[in-house]
Amino acid sequence: MARVPPIRSDALDGASYDPERRVLTVQFESGSVYEYFDVEPELALELEAAQPHPWRVVGERVKQHRFRRLN
């Protein structure tokens, strides 16, 4: 699995967004990695801008999207 780019966060180790697929990939401090599908580009940008507390700011909205756990 490809490494998720690091993010400055209190809960996340990394996050990346693929605008063509509209997929947000999030790696948590626990090591778990999730893909969230059909995520709006604005939401991904908001997550990036909300450092160091991005999951507190947008986590509930991200979790409303269909997802799958990669590990």
C-alpha cells in the first residue's frame, strides 16, 4: 500500500485526496487507513486547512461518506 502523505494533526498521521476519483484517504494515529468515497473537493481542502485539529473540524462530515478500511 502506498504511504499516505503526512499531515499535522492531533488524531491523523496522514491524509491525501484524489480529485479525479473524489477519494479521501486518511491514516489515523492507530495505523488504520480508510478511503472515503465521493468526497467534495471543498471538504478535502477544509480538512487540510484545519490543522492541527482537522478530524475534530470535519470528521463527522467525512464519516457520512461511503468508506472502506484498507488495513
